[in-house]
Amino acid sequence: MSSTSFTPARLLIFGATGAIGKFITEEILAARPAFRHVTIFTSANTATSKKELLARWKAVGMPVSVFVGDVNSEEDVKRAYQTEAPDTVISALGRGALTIQTKLVELAAQAESVKWLFPSEYGTDIEHNAKSPNEKPHQHKLALRKYIRENIHPEQLHITYLVTGPYFDMWVHAASPLLGGFDPSTKTASLIGDGNGKVGFCTMPDVGKFLVAALRHPAESFDKALKVQSFVVTPNQVLDEYEKQTGGDKWSITYVPLADLKAAEAKAWQETPGSATGFTLRRIWAEGGTLYDKNDNELIGVGPGETEDLSYAVAKALKQH
Ligand SMILES: NC(=O)c1ccc[n+]([C@@H]2O[C@H](COP(=O)([O-])OP(=O)(O)OC[C@H]3O[C@@H](n4cnc5c(N)ncnc54)[C@H](OP(=O)(O)O)[C@@H]3O)[C@@H](O)[C@H]2O)c1
């Protein structure tokens, strides 16, 4: 397939109603010109528990169908790849389902209609530096990239990894003070290191916008890890913005030495591995793991001023608090 002759029109989304899938799906459904058809593959449980959301999406005007199936079932996935003949598959499956994607990719490469697939990434650059191959949270995504490199030819199936860095909307609300975070109700914040280390963020709506931008630029996006960012700022700049938008008073700040975060990370992997991923990712972000010489925003047609900015993102976080 020549990359210049392909325009995605018929989309199939896995994990559409999940934390980031929701933003991706909303942007896809709002995209104009509209895509010809969107299929949402979802579990029976979600089809029931999120039926209002699914009904709203079916009513937006773009042809939307809901395919209820089990993502672990080869038969269900094969049927989804045949029904409505999708040309592009977008996975936004959660961390618990990442290993399933090897099968999704294998079956997509065999499916006649499917030409392009976005694995579930939407996060940290898992091939950033020499330490990246050893980071525990990266392992399933790295294994999928290896499988794709070794088994999938672009003539069968194009792949795009959308690498977004941390979601600003989540990053400001950390689960533990050791992770860094902002609490407007007490005007307190905890910052990793001296708060001057830059971090490249995406807001969650922008993840959806970048995904649609990639869909509009197949030739530029095929077979790449696209690194996209809403803005790059330091935690101290985020703090300044919070202080400005909450009346100008100085907040009370705790600085968490990177060594303390690392110690908490090691302890979490030993004692509560279920919560450890958050510590590792925060450490990677604080160590500069989201910084690049150049991002790919403009490659897919997203210019300066077309993403949410820090001031808007903080205003939104304050409203949602
Ligand atoms: N950059 C960041 O700050 C950040 C933060 C969070 C996540 N992420 C990344 O974003 C991607 C999506 O994560 P998420 O948190 O948005 O996902 P999520 O909400 O946990 O899950 C998304 C969907 O995946 C399906 N699913 C989840 N677990 C499953 C399982 N064990 N078996 C089968 N299906 C399962 C469910 O869909 P159905 O029931 O509809 O089938 C679910 O709604 C991941 O790659 C994750 O690493 C990035």
C-alpha cells in the first residue's frame, strides 16, 4: 500500500470508554470532515455499565456501532475485524490488557481490511535512553514493539505509537505527597527535586487531538513513534500558575528529594507492586524522560497555539477540583 494513497475512514477502537480512550473517542467523533464509520469494541460489562455514554456517542451524527465482545477471544476479535471492515484500529486498552495486543496485532495483520494500528501507548517514551529497556512499567509495551519489529511488515500493517508523556490532568493530582502534586484546598504542593526540572506534558483532550492529527497525516505517521506534547514546563512554573490563579498567595511547598522518591519506588516494588508503576514513572519524568530535541507536533500539523496551554490546564484542574 502506498502511504500517500491511504485515508483512514473506518475506525475500530478498543478501550474507547477507558480513562484516555474516552478523550480519544470524543475527538474522533468530533472530527470534521467526519470519519465514515466508527466501531467501538467493548466488553459486555462496559456495554452495560457505560450504556449512557455509548448511547450518546451513537447519537452524535457520525455512524457509530458498538461491538460487544471479549478482547481475549480470538474469534471475537476476528469478527470485529470483519464486521464493518475497519481500515484503522486504535487500541486504548488499559495496563492490565497490554499483553493481549500481540494477538490483536497478529490478527490485524491477517485481516483484509485493516491497514493501520495504534497500540495502546499514550505515555512515557519507552525507548528514551539506555535505562529505558530495564524500566519495569515499560516491559509489556517494549515486548509488543519487539514483536512488531520482528513479525509485522509495513506492507501488511502500518503501526504508529503515540507517545504523549504524562497527562497533566492526572500529574497534578498525585496519590501520595512523595509523588509530587498540588492541593488547591490547602494551598499546598509537593515538588520533586528542586522543582526546576522540565517535564513535557499532554493534557488528556490533547491526546485525542493528536491522535486525530496523526490519522489525518498517515504518510508522516506510519511506522513511527510520534512524540507529542501540549507544553513543556517545570513544576515551579506550574506552582506559579496555581498561585496566580488562587489569589496570589504563596503556597506551602514540600520539596521531595529525588533520592526519597527512588527509595519509595524501590519499597513499592518490593511491598506493594500494584502501586509501584506510579513511582517509577514519576521518577522517569523527574529525570528528564519526557524531553526531546524536537517533538513531532508540527509533523502531524499541530502548530503552536493549537494545544491547551499551562494557564488553561491549571484553570481546568482548579475547576475540576
Ligand atoms: N501518560 C499517562 O499519564 C498515562 C496515564 C494512564 C494511562 N496511560 C496509558 O494509557 C493507556 C490506556 O490506559 P487507561 O488507563 O486509559 O486504560 P483503562 O481505563 O484502565 O482501561 C481502558 C479499557 O481497556 C479495557 N480493559 C482494561 N483492563 C482490561 C483487562 N484486564 N482485560 C481486558 N480489557 C481490559 C476496558 O475496556 P472495555 O471494557 O470497553 O473492553 C477498559 O475500559 C495505557 O497504555 C496506559 O499505559 C498513560
